[in-house]
Amino acid sequence: MIVENRWQRHELMYCGNVHPCTSVEELIAQVEIHLLPIKKARNLTRMHLGVWLNLSLLKQLMSQSTLRTVWFNLLSEHNLTIKSLNAFPQEEFHGKTIKSRVYFPEWWQESRLDYTILLADFIAQYPAVFEQKISISTVPLGYKASWNQDKQKLAVSNLNSIATHLAKIKKENAIHIRLCLEMEPDCQLELTEEVIYFFKNELNISTKTSNAEHLGVCYDVCHQAVMFEDTVESIVAIEDSDIVIGKIQISNAMSFTIEDKEQVQSSLRSYDNSPYLHQTHLKTNSTIISFPDLDFSLLNDFNLQDQVRIHFHVPVNLLQITPILKTTQHAISEVINLLSGMKKKPDLEIETYTWLLMTTKLSLNEKIYNEIKWLEQALIKQNLIIE
């Protein structure tokens, strides 16, 4: 087999949204406390980064030149370059109650467009700490429960505006930024067929060069697995529609079969009271039923042998969490098997942002290292790592 897409070890990233970060000082500390030890443990001379800069932090970076220079110099000194950015959470992401707030502002709102333009301009202004090709993941339009056709039209207009802006940056600065809509359960774009219809019939990327070059998809494995989508069919369909998958977030969902309701509830108890939405999907026979969040009372309505998947990002290196709780790691393996033949080489980024909700004896750095090591070994088995 001729392998087309291959990765160097330093290209494997993890998403920085796992780290609560509200100031430039904390951003600097993140490098010293987490990034450098992980880089050393992996025995790398350079490393790509997946970074989360919310609006408040981005404004601080642009106004605080001294601290910004300290951060830039620290990155440069240690050969750390930013390859991927997570612009999905625009505001707070580690508060007590995030839930559906993570989707706001939505893409019909000017504030979402303004934030994304500000982030792109920041990249263009300080290219030394960024790779020449950047992927930015973002909200898949908005939250479906509050969506309407007027919002849809405004969102299309705003996405065309950002695509035009990114095309201008590429022409003037030779930096190629691709904004990637990240499908997610209960969002306006959640299913593969929805994202394909949107790109082909509303954005019409086949005839608009700026859209084709600067808009794409962020494929989060956990999200599509939760909805029981076939990852192979999904990725092939997206690429066959000439839609670029600019980033793949390697993530793992919680999964179990109901055999004993009391045992299931006991196993899930430690994951209760999370600040995030944990959309739950139940597959019974040929029917899939969705619930907007994890609710223990729902278990009373489940039947024995029903399959349940929960949008809870668990460690990618785990096939099983407890004797009761399994994972959708098989979906990650299916995606890895497809990588070599994909039309465009995507950024690979592990996204387990829920580590702070899970109690283990390992340090956060050790947990992240184990995930990256697992991914690296899985890629080596498929001859996808350049030694």
C-alpha cells in the first residue's frame, strides 16, 4: 500500500482547552508547567501546539505587549509553534455551569464573526509563533433548539465574510487559515448529511474559491460516535462532497449496554454534576433516541440491552473505564485506518478537556502523555509516522 498521508511525531497535538486560562500569566505558566515537561517526556526537539484563546485572553495578548513578548519568546526558545486553535468556546469554558452557553455567541451574531476575525488578525500580525497553515475549529452555526431560518441566512453571510477575510490574509501574509465547523450533537450541524447539505447547497463551496480554501470541517470522533454514525461512511461522504476536513479531534465517548440499571447508575455517579452538556443517545433495535443531557432519571425508561452513548470526553487510550462503562475507542481506530487515503492531510489533535472532572492517581501531564503515546503507537501500527 502506498501511504500518502504521514505525520511526524511533533505534529501530534492535544487541545489546550483542558487548561483553565484567564490571563497571559496563566498562559505563560501553561508552557512551563505542562507543555515543556510533556515535550521533554516525548523526547522531542520541537512540538506543535493546539491552543485555546478565548476572547478575553486574546484581548489581553493584544494589549499587554510585555507579557505577550515573554510568551512568544518562551515558545520560540523551545521550538513550540501553534498549528491548531480551538475557537469553539468564545467565552468561559471552566465555570460551574457551562452547558449550552458554550455555543454562544452563534454564527448569526456579529460578535462571533468579530472574535474570529480578531483571532485571524492576531495570527497574521505575529506569524513567527504560528505554522504557515492553521486550522481553527468553531461552532457548527449554533444550538439547534433556538435556531431559525433568519439566523441561518445571517450565519451564511457571516461565514462568507470570514472566508473572504481569511483569503485576504493569505494573499497579503502567505498564511493559510482554515475555519473548520465542528459537528456536535444537538447543534444546527450535527449529522454528516446536514453538514454536506449546508456546504453544497448554502455555502456552495464548489463555485466560491474563498469558501473552498478557507472553510472546512473539524471532525470530532466522539461527537459522531455518540450519534451512532459510521465514521468510515461519514468521512468518505464528506470528502466525496469536496469538503475539506481540516482537523480531526481524536476523542473518545462513553458507551455502555444496559444490563443492570443500578450498576449503571452507580458507575455514572462519579460523572454527575459536570458543568458541560453530556448529550445522551440511546439505540434500541433500529431506533435512536436523543436526550439533551445526562439525566439519571432517564435510566428508568431504558430497556435492558439498549446501547447508550454519552457525549463525555474520556481518555482516548481507554477501551474500558469500569467493568460497566466502555468507550467508543473503536471509532478512533476506524478513523486512523482511513487517514492514509484522505484527500487532504488533517491536523490531528487529542481533545480530552474533562480531565479535571476525573479522579486518577496520575498527574495531568502523565495523563496527556499517555494519550499522545497511545495515538502515536496506533499510527505507527498503520505506518503513518515518519521516523
